[in-house]
Amino acid sequence: MLFEILQVALIVAISPLITGVIRKLKALLQSRRGPGIFQPYYDLYKLFRKDSVVSRNSSWIFIVTPYIYMAAMLTAALLVPVFITQSLGFAGDLIVFIYLLAMARFFMAVAALDAGSAFGGMGSSREMAISSLAEPTMLLSIFAMALIAGTTSLGDISQQLASSPGLVRPSLFLAFAAFFIATLAENARLPVDNPSTHLELTMIHEAMALEYSGKGLALMELSSMTKLVLFLAVLSNVFMPWGIATDATPMALAIGMIAILLKIGTLAAVIALIESTFSKMRLFRVPNLLTVSFTLALLAVISYYIL
Amino acid sequence: MDFSSLFVAFIILSFLGALAGAALNGRPGASRIVSFGCAGLAGLLGIGCAIGALLGGTFELSLFTGRFGTFSFSVDGLSAFFVLMISLLSLVVAIYSAGYVKEYEGKYSLGLMGFLYNMFVLSMVLVVTAHNAVLFLILWEAMSLLSYALVVYENRNKDAVKSGFIYVLMTHMGTAFIAVSFLLIAHFTGSFDFGSFVGAGASMPSVLKSAVFLMLLIGFGTKAGLIPMHIWLPYAHPAAPSNVSALMSGVMVKTAIYMLIRCSFEYLGVTDTWWGLLVLLVASISAVLGVMYALMETDIKRLLAYSTVENVGIILMAVGAAMVFKSYGLLDLAALALIAALFHALNHALFKGLLFMGAGSVLYATHTKNMERLGGLIKKMPYTAAFFFIGALSVAAIPPLNGFVSEWLIFQSLLLSSNFPEMAVKILIPLTVGMLALTGALAAACFVRAFGITFLAMPRSENAESAKEVPPTMLVGMGLAAILCVLGGVLATFIVPFIDRATAPVIGVSIASKLVYGLVLSPVVHSFSSVSPLALAGLLIVILPVVYIASNLYGGRRKTVVGDTWDCGTPLNSRMEYTGTAFSKPLSMIFSSIYRPRKQQKETLTSSPYIKRDITYNDEIEPVYEKYLYSPVARITMEVARRASAIQTGSIQAYLAYIFITLVLLLIIFR
């Protein structure tokens, strides 16, 4: 249990940093100086200290959603191996992980409708539309991983791939690519959604959190940052678990820790690069992108059988 | 203990409830208490009898032996499971009905309602226990006619009568297919007893066997609401009184699934792989299209009816997977898929029953089921809203509720398809995984919309504004169903072994010991994956207060100010809220090739083209099945009838001449 809690703590602790790094890199790529990489910590610190304003139209759903969102993220984090292939695998596998995120999304989308603002409705409607296209991709990628590793348990996939390099096949990369696109869609990143805008017509995720303030907003923000890092951790350790500790010796743990930080850092840099080079897609172009990712996932499964 | 006495007591009590309800017609209050009281008690007896039978107390009850063999009822594992499902839902719905039917007091006969309700539940229980083909068909017909009577219960409502007509037409078409296939099977076994049907497939020529299977699939598919035979379902289920909708959607469609399982696995024997693949394919299309149409509905009860089409699709996907596994002789995996199917059937009965009861409460309180006229009900009807929310979470497969656990099991059985020996089949399965995932995600979108638009934000009409919470009996019925939805998920590890007892005789192997490890479910191949709904619930329950306390400690307690929603400076009113139609617009545009939406926009201009006097906007989706499948059939039928009417002159002499000529011809031919 110790490692699981440590891993969750690590994920939550570094998630504002990763967001800060992405923002800083984007600023640099755009020839701006940008705020420091620790800025998200300061923002959260400030938000936790502020009073909240709650709409008179809203109900208990609006109040409890930030807590449930965060709790769902933490529960999901318990299932994910970070620096060691140990996690609470018995409680749930990769499918449960996806469904815990679906739980968070369900609450957030309902809460967005609660205040009665058209922005919330718009965000909620678009989020549910896009996620329903991203979910088949994620589950097919899981299917491909289940074929390759013979299990859908996150820790076991890492263990299998890390200990037997012979398992690496073309379908692994196809599944990785598919899951990566789904990650961008699920985390409201470019080219699906612009995380740094508050322009009504383009936003999805931000529109849903628009009514939140103070502690509620802080929790929503922190949860979203955690969600991104969780996805990056899954991408790192499920699809390329090299370097992860397979036993609890200090040396292996140290290597595992460095490996995961490097991998998450690299992926974050890739996201920053994508966000600086691609523009946001029109909403009704997004399905095309997600169809591409679905096809990749399907190819991943088929190529496993054929190749 | 002899559980057959409980079964007999169940039958007697149901009759008693029906007759007492009818007899007390003059006193509506007494009638509803007595008839639904009896229905509730009968439900308890049914539960007891079913649990007893599942634990090994199976029994058979013979009525008499006649021309068509022995008319008897048999409660074995599979029957008992369905009896349990029907009784459980009937119990909670009976409690709910005791309050709900007050709505009809003074408008329609409550005695009739009590009578029909009891008889309808009884007919369903007898259908899943009948042990003779002829008896089954009689009861099947009785069930159809009783439910028809309930659909047209509001007989002054033209829509209900029209819906009833479509229903009675479709269901009889289905029954015809079933009757023909039973006759064909009986031809080979020489008896109408279901006992002799077991293994009948072995002695049938394979072409005929496949033909019988296809007819059964059409026949039972019609009752279950499989696309494209589903068209009656979105009319009939919403037209019935809500308590009956709960039963029709919750359990009546399952009787068809019951018999389909029995016929394909026990009587015909699944030997051809393509049977299973066909079921899998049709079911996955049904699931995806069902939820897509649900997303476009603004009538809550029709939305729920389409969601039933979706869930029947999901259940039959698992049944199809079980058939494929069985045809390859992978019995453990077949059992896993069938357990998943039955578990989802049970869960669907509970959450769909709950949701229909919730929709009924909304209808009771606001007299409208159009969600565009609702909103803000969470403040007027807090309990109903909370229960409906739990139902919505279940149907959207949110962990750790029951819908999630059964859907997880279905995913696992599909993922384990890598064990299939044939490449073509292996490649087909990932598509169905994708479709199941799409179905799940769309269902979540659908119920975010259903709950959010109906219960949240500001009321959109006077009706919603003046809504009041429903009477306690209705709340108790919904509350029980909601608790069962939560327990069904969290305690899944205790329920699955029971289901295994129902599937073990069908498949031939018991896999409880390979599926349940203490509080963990792990499908057959132990290292493959596992889930522990109880652990997940425990984690969430522990983590939630931790998050709450931590975020309140960090930065100190802060004030919460009540204010306006951000309105960009224009005071917000209910017409500015997002509507259900707007919510599903992105999806209707993304899937426009399926919906084929038609837009009509009419503008009346003033003298200036830039200033419009008024705009009418009409947006509808094309009713594909009615237009391309059923209308042509109806047209041809009408045309043939019109042509045939040429010989119907209306004069008695002509008809006498026809009779005479026919008689002479028959005498010549058959002399």
C-alpha cells in the first residue's frame, strides 16, 4: 500500500509542474518569456484561499462535483503504476481506469448544466460528444494491449512489457498513437480544445468550469492537471514501460523514478510542440481526427493478428 | 423445503389481487391498496421461490395431460433467475404504483388497472416457467394481450390507442414466427413438451435448424425490441402508464431473451458459429442505433424506451458472444459471456424500472414528459431527482454501480475472444468492442442530457415551476430500486455465483470458482484482469472525505456567497438555457448520415430583408425503418387488399355463389 500512496502523491504533486512546463515551453516556442514553471502552484495556492460564488440556480450537484472529480482522479491514480509496476490492480484494470474518468466527466458535464448558463450547456454537450468518439479508440487500444501482454491490468502490462522485450510489436506503436490522440481529446488540448482561451465559441472544458470559483475552481483545475499527468503516466508505463522498477530494490526505484520523470517530461514537451504548431480544429473537424485515431487502434488489433 | 407451494401461493395471490382489485372498482382507494398490496406480497413470494430454486430446490408442477402433451410448469435455474428478476421489479413497482395510480382516480377505472397489473405480472412469471410449447404460446399470447390492454389503458388518448395498434400488430407477427418454429421442432421430437425439445437440434437437418433459429431470432427479437423489429417499442412503452412502462421495459422484453437463450442453447444446440456472429452483429447495431435515437428524443419516456432497445442490444451482444464461444467448445468463456448477459439483464431491469418510475413521478408532478418544458425539478422534487440520478449513473455504467459491473464483464468476454481459432472471427470482434464502447459513451451523453435538462437549472414552464414532490409510496418504490442498483454493483461478487447457478445447466459448466475470488471478480483466465467493485466503492468513500477535509483545511474555511449565474450582463431567463435539442445537436451533426436530419426554416420578412417578423424552425430526423421497411410493406398489403375487394360486391347472392363454387371444387379435389 505504501508504494501506491507514494505514487498517487507523486502524480498529484508534479501535475501543476507539468502544466507549468508545458506553458513555459509554449511561451518559449512563441518567443515569449512566459510565467515561471511554478506558476500553477501559485495560482492554486491563491484559489484555495478565495471565497466562492455559487449560482442561485444551482443545486447540490454543483457543490459536490469538484470533490467527486478529485476523488475519481485519485482512485484512478491508485490503479496506475508510476515508478514501480505495483498498483492496486486487483481493484480494477485499464477499463476501470477509463470508466473512473467517465465518472468524473459525467459529474462535470451534469454540474455544467446546473447553473443554467448557456456556456455550461455548450461545454457539456461538446464534451460528451467528443468523449463518446474518443472512448472507442481508448478501448480498442486496450484491446490491442490485452492481446500483446495477455492482460488488461495496468501493473501487469508494465511488468510483462518491461521484463520481456520480445513482446514489442508494430501494433504497440499503432495503439500508442491512437491512445495519444485520444489523450489530447480527453484532456482538452489542441487541436481539439484550446486550454488557454476563454473565448465562448471555442472552449469546451473551460466552459464547463466557468461557474466555479475559489476552492471549487482550485479542485477542478488541480483535477484536470492530475488527469493529464495520469494519461501521460499511462502512455509512459503501459506502452513503453522501460526503466520502470519491477522490484523494490533502491537502485531499481531510483531508475524507475528518473525514467518516469523523463518520459512524462518528454511527452509534455511533445504536447507543447503540437500546441505550438497546430491550430485548433473547427469543432466538426474533430470527429475526423478521432476517426483517424479509431482506425489506428483498429489497425493495431488487426496487425497483431496478421503480423 | 418444497418451493412449489410458494409458487402456487404466488399464483393464487396474484389472482386474488386481480379479482379483489376488480371487485373493489367502486372504491378506488381500497382497490389500489388491495390489488397492489397483493402484487407486492406476490412479488415477495416469487423472490422466495426463485431464490429457493436457485439454491437447488428446482421443481416441476404438472397441470394435466391432454392432446398437446403435459401442461406443466418447471422452475429450473434459468427460469428461477428470470422469476427472481420479474418478482423483484414487480415488488418495487407495486409499492410505487400504490401511489402513482392515484393519478387515474376519477378518470379511468382503478379496478381494471389492479386486475391487469396482477395478471400481467402473473403471465410473465408463467411464461418463463411454462414447460410445454402450446402452453407457452397460450401464455405468451396472454402476456401480449394483457400488456396491450395496459398500453391502451388511457383509452381516451388517441396516441395511446395508435401505439397499441402498432404493438399488437408487431407482437402477433413475432408470435407467428415463434409458433411456426415450435411446430417445426415438435415435428422432429413428436411432442410439445419442452422436456422433449432438449437436444432436438441433433436430429434436425442443418438447413432446417438454421431456418428455425432465424425465425426464433425474428420472433423473439420482435418482443425484445431488436432493430429493425423494434418500431413498436418506442411507441408502446411510453404510451402505457409509467408503472407498466417500468415492467414492460424492465422485464417483459427479457422474457424474449429468456426463451431465445433456452431455444438456442438447450433445444437447437449452438453448433454453427455464424448464429452467434449474426446475433452479435445485429445486437451491436441495435445497441448503437438504440442509444443514438434515444439521444434525439425530447420525450423522457420515449428516450427511456430507446435506451431499452440499446440495453437489449448490449445483453444480446453478450448472448451472441456466448453462442460463438459455445460453437467453438470454449465452455468456460461461453459461461462467462452468458453470466454477463444475465447480470446485465437483471441490472437493466432494476435501473430501467427506476428510471421509468422517475419519469412517471415527473409526469405525475408536472403532467408533461417533454423535457424541453421541464428543468429545475431538483429543487422541487429532491428525492425523485436523487433517485433518478442514481438510475442515470447506473445506465451510464458509472463505477461502482451495477450497470458498470455487468458492462465490464461483457467487455471482458469480448476481449477474451482472442481465444477464437478462426482469424476472420477474431478480426470481426474488435469492431463490436468499438461499438460497445461507443454505446457506453453515448449512453453517458444521453443521460447527462436526460438528467441535466429535466432536473437542473431553471424551470422552463409553469408546470415545472409548480411541481411538488410525489407521495411517499412512490418515493419508497424508487428508493428501493435505487438501493438495489447500488448494491447490485457493490456486492456483485455475491450475486454472480447465483447467476452461475442459472447458467451452469445451460452451458454445462459452472465457473463461479474461476470468476469470483473473495471480493474480486476475475474472468476465467485469472491473470487477465480483475475488478473489485466493493474495493472501488470503499476507496471512493474513503477518499471523498479526505479530499473534502484537505481542501477545507488548506487555505482555511472560506465563505460561499450565493450569486447570479454569469450572464454577460443580460438577466438570465429560462429561455436562454441550453435545451435538450441543442445538447444533442453536435452528435446529430456528427452522425448526420445515420440521422438524416431534415431542417425547415420559414421566415416572414418585414419590408426590410434584414428585419424578420418571425422565424419558424423545424428540425426532424428521418424515421428510416418506417419509411423504407414498414411503409412499403403496409402499402403493398393495402394495395393487395384493394385489388381483392373487387370480388367483394356486398351482395349475398354473390357470396353464396363463392361458397358453392368452393365447396364443389373441394369435393372434386378431395373426394
